[in-house]
Amino acid sequence: MNFRRAVIWIGRLLLGGTFVYAGYAKLVYPNHNLWPYFMLKFSILTNLSTFAFQVESFKVVGAEGASLVAHTLPFVEIVLGVLLLVGWKFRVWASLVTVMLAGFLTLVTRAYLLHMEINCGCFGTPEPLTGMTVLRDSALVALAVAMTIFAFQEARSPHPWTTPQNS
């Protein structure tokens, strides 16, 4: 175990877990806007519709685009999180997660700099967009970039278990 492998493992666990949790939260967490209606409280479609409004509030895509993003992003996040945790074709999924996180950071930073008073929608519950949101996303991007770079570097060097031992 060296520093690069430690960063890769921490990145896999932290980013994979974060992606699974974020996707799950968008699908399952109760819709706080309809709290008196018990039957709608746990409706996945209602939660996705609320998430679509949060996506649309960033003013980057229209209503149809926001609906498409809201109905696909949670499932993509769960799948990518599981793939990071499993480690199959790791460099591909790590690269994709890095690009996605950079995109999220760009959107959040843009909204923050434009003083848009909106909810982030990152983890399913209404969360105001603040400087801490930008810092959290920046830290996740930094970890994803380091993890991806180290994964490509580790792929170039032979694995210690496969190198022949001199007797």
C-alpha cells in the first residue's frame, strides 16, 4: 500500500458511497412539499418531479431537459457509485465521475456567483446553495481528479504481487 493506492481506495469508498447515497436520496426521500398527503410522501415520481424543478431552477436547461435530467441522473449516480465501489473498469468510471463532478461544480459555482437563491438538490432534500456547497463540491472534484490520475499511474506500473521475486 502506497499513497497513490490509499487515495484510490479512499476515493472509491467516499465517491462511490456519495454517488449511491445521492442517487438513492433523490429517489426515496420524502417529498417535503407534500407532507400532509401521506400517500404521496414516498412517491418516487413525485420526488423526481420535485428534483426536476430544482434542476430547472439552475436556468441551464428548459422544462423538458430538466425532466430528462431528473428522471435519469439518480439512476446514473447509483450505477456509477456501485461501479466505483466494485472497481470493474475502474479508470473508465473514475474518469466519468470526475467529468460529472466537474460539471456539477461548474453549475453550482455559476449559480452561487450569480446569487441565485435556489436549492442545490444534491442529496434529495431542499438544501440552500451556499459557499459551503461550492467548497464541498470542490473537495469532491479534487479527490476525483487525484483518484483518476493515480489510477492511470498505477495502471502503468506492475502490480507488486505479479512482479517476480529475486531469490
